Amino acid sequence: MIAPLQKNDITAALRQLGLDTGDLVLLHSSLSSLGHVAGGAACVVDAFLDVLGAEGTLVVPVFGALGVIPEEVRRRPEAVCSIHPLAAVAAIGARASELCAGHWQAELAHGPATPYTRLANAGGYVCLLGVDQDRNTTLHAAEEILRLPYLQTTAEHTFSTPDGPVTRAYPFFPGPHRDFIGLDRVLTVEGGMRVGRVGKAVVRLIRGADLLRVARRLGSADPAFALCANPHCDDCVRQRARLRQAHLGGESFSLVASGMLAGHYAEEIADQCIRAGITRVELDCVYGKPVNALQPECLEQTVRTLRAGDCEVVSLRLPASPDDPEALLGTASRLDIQRLVLPLTDQAPALAAAAQRWDITVSFSNVALSSQHATALMEAVRKAGYAAGFTFNPAQFAGVGEKPFLCSWQRRLKYAVDQLDVQDACFDGTVQRLGAGQAEIKELISILRCAGFAGHMVLAADNRHTGGLADTVQAFMELLERV
């Protein structure tokens, strides 16, 4: 039978790891990982306090589901607890009051002027006793200090303070899932983290300042450093989407998803767009029907559902010129949709005139047209005195044997372009993953970015033949990195 772990066994192991008199330690722990401990949680706390001495300080988190060791610290009469509704700590020792003071007043829950960064700045340690990096709260401090775009503001909390009841929300608060486990190696190599054993438990010890330095470097280089890559982890998928939204927010253009590419029905379209980091939809097809074939009440319900799912409907797109343009324009106006995308045909002047009467913008797209023919049709609209945009579809130009950038783009069409259909294809019409065909997508994106293009770049419906919306967004983001 294995003898129970005694206090002197724990103190000896902690000293061997490098802890000494006067140190400050933020402890994350699991009592059960140690094996059988004579005296339980009280023995572990006493062992730490013996090693740290009267000049040292022991700190434990006391938010969420408390373990028995944090609870043992919190309930001791000499413990000082920081006041915070979401990130409180308890501390025992010479600097307990200093570390815990005014925690609730800090802007961020774990950032500057909190116990986490105060301990790190004072040369203190983070100790993981029988737990891994996923329990390491100081890593959240690094996320918050970097103000990573996937972090969100909490709900408001009302709590008691020395100044009376206070209601506060905390910005840049960490979310539900992180992938901190994989940081062990870099924290050892770059942060000098020491690894040893106390009883059966693996114990990790690292200076808080070194921990923050390494984590901030990683987060500055890759804002997704703390997120997992599991496509079925909904938390991290959505947090990566917020990172993408922040990245695209710096672009002059608006990235839009074809509804048909995103899903079959309205709820699916909204969900897939938000998961991909896209908030704008070109509504072309729902429930397997083009929008012009939907009953007005069905179209209205679809638009309401998308808006309720935080997706803006920026345009309606039709596969053919409408038989009754006035009815369609009336529906669009009633739904407060200010833009239509229609195929470019010889009906373009009449359709532009109708759209102008309804104060709705119209953009005409090339379908099975040469750039010469498309230019002539757009000139007819202009000469008739109507304003209209041009939706440049490079895959369609490739399909008629033109080089979209080197040939089609060089005509006067480019001066009317207010939308680029982002899709790729070969000259034989075969749809390709973005950047793998002959539609010169990369060149077109590059020249538009150089000109500060303020129109739409639409991830077009035909991309569904090479993957879903998530795959298409990934391919698009890869192209952006290369232009």
C-alpha cells in the first residue's frame, strides 16, 4: 500500500522545483491528481505557505466551480478576496491586500490593475499543480491585453463593493473554449517553464511575466493562437469567424455570400454566414427556388429570418430578366432592399428605367457574353440616360474564351463595376476552386483593392461545386494573403 503524501513531501518537491521564501504564486490545482494526501486540501495549502514564508503570498482563483484547494484558501480567516463578479481571487500572505485591491474597478477582468498582472509584474509565479494549461487563467490576461477581436463584452453584473452596489460589464472577456494545452512546448522553450512532480501530479511552474511575454508574442503573430482548429468545435469556429470579420473590416470592399452557396433555407443561410464571419447576403435562391419564383410572403419571411440572424440582405439576384419587373421592384422596396442584380440583356435600359422609378439600384451581370457585347449593352443603358452598375463575372468571361483580367477588364466596363463575382473556372466552363482556374481572380481582387474598391465582392453560387461556404471563404482569405 502506498503511503499517503505528507506535508514535508510536498514542501520538498516545491522547493526542488524552485519555489522559495518570499515568492508570490498563483496556484491552479487538482487535489485528486496528487494521490492520497494526509490532511487533504489543508495539508497542500499549509505546504505552500510554509515554502513561501511570511513574506510570500499564495493566490488562488475563486470564480466558477471551485476546487477543494481554492475553497480551503478562501475560507481561511486570514484570506483576502478580490471583489469581482467573474474573475475573483483569494490570497494569503504579505502582499494579499495589495494584489487584490480594487479588482472590480479594472477595465478588464484579467488585465492591467488586476491580481493576475500585478502578480506577474511583481515577479510572481504561475503554478499548475496536477492541471494543464487550459486552467491557466493568466493566459486570458494576455488575450485581453491584446484585445483580440474574438473576445466579447459580458452581460452586466450587479455586485457589492466598498462604494456600494455597482453594475458593470467587462469588455474583451474570454469565451468558453481555448486550446491552451498545446502551449506547453513553447512555454518551456521560450518561457523557461519548469516541470516536475508532487506526489502523482505533474506540476508546472513559470514566471507570470515570462508567461505573458510568450503569450503576447504568439497572439500578436497569430490572433487565433488560443483557438482550436477542430471544425466541429462550435465555440472556436464562431470565434475564428469574429477574427475574420475584424480582418475584413479593414478592407474597402464588402464581402458578401450568395444565399445559394450558404444554404438551402433561411435559418441555414444565416447560421453558415455567421460561422464563416460574413454578415451580408446576396439573396438568389431559397428552398430550391430562385427569389423571383417565391411568393411575396415567403420572400418577406426569408428576409426577416436573415435579418434576425444578423445577416444583412444587400441585394436580390435573379437568373433571368423578370416578367413583371414592377411587382418585383415593389416587393424589394417594401422589404427595404435597395439593390437588384440582373443578367445583362437588351432589356437593360427598360429595367434600369423601372429601377430608377423605384429608387432602387440595379447592377447587370455578364452571362454568356463577350466583353465587347457586354460593353455595347452597358453603353446603351448609359446613352438612354440611366445609371446602372456592372457585376463583373470573370468565370463567365473565361467561359467564352476571354482572359478576364488581361482582356475583359481592359474595356470601359471596368468603370461601371460595382460588384465582382468571386468565382473561378477554366475556359471550358469547368468550375474550379478560387485561384485554380483561368478567371484571373487573384489579379482582379488585387487591382480592385489597389483602387480602393467600395463595392461588393460576392462569393458566388457556383462555388458550391468545389465546396461549401466555409471552404470558399478559406480560399478567398488565402487569395487575400497573396495579393
